[in-house]
Amino acid sequence: MNAATNTANASAADAGVLASLLAGLALPPGSAARTQPDWLKTLRAQALERANALTLPSKHDEAWRFTPLAALADQSFQPLRVATHLQPDDIAKQVIPEATTRLVFVDGVYAPQLSSASTLADGVLANLASLTSAQLTLLQAHLGQHAPFQDTLFTALNTAFLQDAAVLMLPPNCVLGAPVQLLHIATQAGVASHPRLLLVAGAGSQVTLVEDYVALQPGAYFTNAVAEVVVQPNAQVTHVRLQRESLQAFHLASCAVSLGAASQYHSVNVALGGHTSRLDIKVLQTADGTQCLLDGLALIGGEQLADTHSLIDHAKPHGMSRQLHKCIVGGTARAVFNGQVMVRPGAQQTDSAQSSRNLLLSRKAQVDTQPQLEIFADDVKCTHGATVGQLDSDEVFYLQSRGLSETVARNLLTYAFGADIIERIPVASLRQQLEQTVLEQTTSPS
């Protein structure tokens, strides 16, 4: 078989998976999308046009050269046909006790019987389809405006399918003492879902949001998630994102963040599941004096692949950013980290530090890490660094000298490496749950 034949076969596979993903866009009469305002219908139509024009990324695309999608191209995922009806007891283990408000989506479809949505001091936490005309008008300035789809296939697909979506809008100076949970549950193999989030934090507001992806079955399915986060002046947002999908699932996600003057955004991203998973996070500083903290952990083994691409765009002066991304990789798994910090002309007094730390647990595990700085201002303080290695033999020996076996010493050090990120999650029950998960995964064979 020659190269031309291989290319033709790959193109046919790509066309097949895209055709199956687009198959559900013919919505039945009376569906929620029929009642959407004209501007939203236009947005979806534009996204559909781009999705039909774009192709599946390949290893020839620089941003995807370490993240092959051949396994995805071989699949045929369809939109949900028959909904799974869950009861509150079915998701009891996934509910965060501290979260008094939550939205639950099952295979991408909003589940009101499992949710606890409410009006938050004149704010809104609701599914997109349940918003009033006045509320939808307020969304027009933000929905689809921060996560562009013109050159991004998966964002275009997500926007074309925009129907059910989590919307959280906080008025100025609204402070939520309890976290808000968005729970996305996969129950069926072969299903493609397109979760969407829009968070607008009004000036001076504060919120902790937990975006959680879990599976109740072990099969293969496709999650294509997009989040848009707008942090207005002096607002504070803590965004915890957990990816605990099936080990056969494909999870591709993007998150676009816009920072207003003196605002603060802290994200903690934890990737544990998925056959192939990827998160693209882009943070844009739109005014002076912002703070951005990006923490991440990928804990994978077997034949998993986990990819994180980040861009922190310092477009204005006096911005501060810190990024710590860690990967623990066992088996024949592969982790990818590409972190870019951009300091634009005029963004003086920028203070940025980026660190990529990676731990290999087996000889066949792989990590590709690419921290990057692009600086076009002269009065800045910027650093970056990356390490890839195995456990420190001196540290193992020290613990052995205190009476621990070599196996226990290695497991303890591996756990401590990952728990450093988990400890940054400001929700106690979730932190404890994840610490137990990390402990179990680091003490089991890779």
C-alpha cells in the first residue's frame, strides 16, 4: 500500500467520523432550538458552515502533532437518541455535598430532576433552553464571542449543536459562599455530546465552580466540551475542572477566559480518564492588574494519552500569572504539555512564571513538554522551566532508611507528587475524594 492510498484511507475515515458527528443537527419540530432567538440561530448556522468546511486535525498540524486522532477517526459516534433516566440515588457518589446548587447533564442533555438550579441574588444559574428572552439578550455579547470557531473544528461542532448549555451569570458584588457544581454524566457508549458553559462573573463578584465529567459505563463515547469564562473587573473566579471519563472515551475540550481589570482567575484541571483527552485553555488579559493561576495534573497509565495546551496572553500592563502543570505517566501512556506565555508590546510590569514537572513511572511512558515564552515588552519578569524524570533515588533511600519498603516509598513519593496539585482545590470533600483516587492509582501496577 503506497502513501497516496494511506492518505486516501485516512481522509475517508476522517469524513466518516465527521459525517456521524454532524448527523444529529436535523432537529425535530418543536425542539428547543426552534425557539431560540434569531442571533443564536445565526451563530449556530455560521458554526455549522465552518464545521462542514474544516477537517479533522492531523499530525501535520503543529498543534496536534503529538496528539493523533486516528483512533477517533475510526469511530462512529452519534448524538443521543434515547435518553437515560437516572434517579438522584444513581448519582449520589458524584454529588459534592458543599454544592447547594448544581446543574446535571446526562449524555449532554439537561436533567432537571437531578439538578438544583436557582436564582442567585438576581444572578442566573440555568440551562440555556430555560432562559427568558431578556436573559438570552444579555448572553449575546458573550456566547460564542470568546471561543472562536472559525478555524477550530471541535469548537465549531460544539457551537453548531448549541442547545442545552450551562449558564451562570453573577451580578456585581455577588459573593457565593458555596461552590456551584456542573456535573456531566456519560451513560451510553457510542454517543457524542457537546457540553457548553458560559460563566459571566460581574464586577466584584466571587464564585467557585466545579466542572465535573464522569462515566457510569466503561464504553467508548465522545465528549466535546467548550467553556467561555468572563471575569469582569475585581471579580474572582475559581474554576475546578475534573475529567474522570471512561478509559475508552474521547474527551476534547477548550476553555476561553477573558480577564477584566484587577480580576483574578484560578483554575485547577485534573485529568484522570479518557483513552484520548485534550484541554486547550486560553486566558486573555483585557485590562491592567489581572491575576491568573493555572494548576494542572494528568495522572494516566495503560495506553492513555492526555494533552494540555495553554496560552496566557498578557495584552495589558501589570499582569501576574503562575502556572504549574504536573504529569504522572505509567504503562505506555503519553502526556503532552504545550504552555505558551505571550507578553505583548506595552504589557510592561508583567510578572509570569511557568513550570512543567513530569514523572515517568515506566520505561515506555512518554512525556512531550514545550514551555514557551514570547516577550515583546522590556520591563517584565518572566521565567519558565520543565523537568522530566523518574523518582529521586535519594528520596526513596531516605524513606527506606525510616523503615519503609522500596515499593511503599515509591508509592508515597508518587502520591505526594500529584497531591500537591489536589491540595489547591478549595472544596474539602472533593479534595479528599481525589486524594484517595490519586493514592489508589499510584499504588496500583501501571
